[in-house]
Amino acid sequence: MRAVVFENYQSFPVLKDVPRPVPGPGEVLLRVAGAGACHSDVAVYRDFAEGQPGAQTPGFVLGHESSGWVEEVGAGVEGLEIGGAYLVYGPVGCHRCAACAAGADTLCRNAATNPYMAIGLGRDGGMAEYVTAPARNLVPLGDADPVAAAPLADAALTPYHAIKTALPQLAGGGRFALVVGLGGLGQIAVQILRALTGATVIATDMKEEAMRTAEAAGAVVVPAGPGQVERIREITGGRGVDAAFDVVGASPTIATCAASMAQGGRLIVIGIDGGPYEWSFFTAPYESTISNTYWGTIPDLHEVVEMYRAGQIVPEIERFALDDALEAYRRLEAGELSGRAVVVPHGN
């Protein structure tokens, strides 16, 4: 079968023929419907060197946002419909610890000894004609479009989990939320905030087109650049935002969020740019918190799919044939995509 493979550190992936996978006990073989191209993939093949924290050992098939139709089941798998459409939960933990028992594989207590991080991150992913996954990692899509659903596995799950942790800050009237970075995750974050809270959503980015999309979804937009924090505080009546979501994670964006927070507010860094931030008791709003988040849980993904099926989450996607997958990654790196690139191995 054809697949997009990460072969070497700090090298562009290749499109090549690889053996079709075989599902092991407790696993399922999916005929891939769609696979989202994510900036995390770019970090894997472009940024990390051997031995660095977060580096994944090559080679493996990329694609940690995947959906597909059940083609074959391994030993011990029951209750899944052959031909049924499912979304793949990417993280794979030990399946034995308390965190994994709750479906929070991202918090697996045995992560240091697990052979890989996730499907598409250390283990062969969905940027191919077929992919295998543990049966427990599949979330049914019913009659919903599985191609458009593929990005939900990360681009929706990650902001959804972050937003859920900040709901106490956003409960009640007169609340404000800030989203910094309006790529695929940021746009969906705006939609989720609008669906789950009554907060005024402020969104900011450097791209005019991205801000117009967020504005159409109900956000109040503020251009990045000089006066940005002052404008955000003006919108909030000078108080600041109750929850800020940094979908970039660079030092300047973290600083913008921190400077925009209200007392008792919460800043959650979602993006993995890795920028440092210097905290000070005398400049941080009193009783505010700064935290990060990583992906989400299997129960979270079930809830995300329900929001998708209800029309509350509508991913903007651009479809690519498998033969054009490398072009999708090139355009992703160049910042030429307005929506999520989804590779469709078996036709549009």
C-alpha cells in the first residue's frame, strides 16, 4: 500500500510502498477515509533531533488524525460493524494504569516505557491506505462524513479538552475568553467556546482571512501587533479575560495571553512552539494560573463527535489525494492553507 513515511530526523517525509498492516489481538484494520496533516507532524520530521524530548524514532507512517471504515478485526474484537465508519483516538498508553483505564492515555503512568506515543507518533499512522488501531480507540461516526471528521481527532479534541478544564472560569455572565492563533485548532476552539459557554470570545491572529473566519463564527477579533493587549483589555472593560487559550505556544503569544488575563483567570498553552515565559509574582494577576494541556481523553472524543454530528463543530478542510500528500505538507509548512489539509487515500 502507499503511505507517507517519516524516514529520518530533520528530513521531509517520503511517499512510498509499505506492507499493508495486519491487526493484532484486540486491534482493528481500517480502510482510511481521511488523515489530517498537522503542524505536530512537521515538528516530528523537521524540528526534533535524535534524543531530544518529544523526538519519535523513525521510520513510521505519519498521520495522528485519522478516520476510516472497519475492514478487518483481530482476535478478541467484537461489536464493531464491518464497513462502519469510526474516528481514531490517537494516543496509545499501557492500557493497564489508572489513567488509561479512564481513557486518558495521554497521562499514562508508564509512558516512559511504552514503545510509542500514539498512532502516527512512533507507531504507523493513518497517512496511508490502511491503518491499525486498538478497538478501544475507535469512536463511531454513524452516518457523519468520516473525511471531514478526521481532524476532530486532534484539531478539535485538543482545544475541547483545554476548554473543559477552564469551564469554571467561564461559568456565569459577563465572562470573556481569548483565543490566540486561528489555524485549524484555533478556529475550532472558537466554535467550541461559542457552543459550550456564554462568554464573549475574543480571537486574534496576524492573518486577516483567519480573523474574518473567526468573526463569522461569532468572535470579536483583534489584530496581532502593537496595541493588541490594550485593545483586548478595552473590550473586557479593563478587567481582562477569564480564560485564555494560546494555540501557538511561542514566547510572545504566551506573554500576550498572560498580559490579557483577569485576576483569577486561567491561561492554557495548547500550542507546542516551546517558547519560555518568565513569571513574576508582581506582574501576574492575583490567583491566576498558567498550565498546558496535551490532547484529550477517549470520553472527550466521544463528546467531540456528538458536537460534530449536531453541527456545533464544522471543520474547514481542504482535500488532497494520497499522491498529493507531500504537497499538502509543503503547503502546511509554507502557511498556504486556510483550512485543515485532509488526505483522502481512496478518492474524494
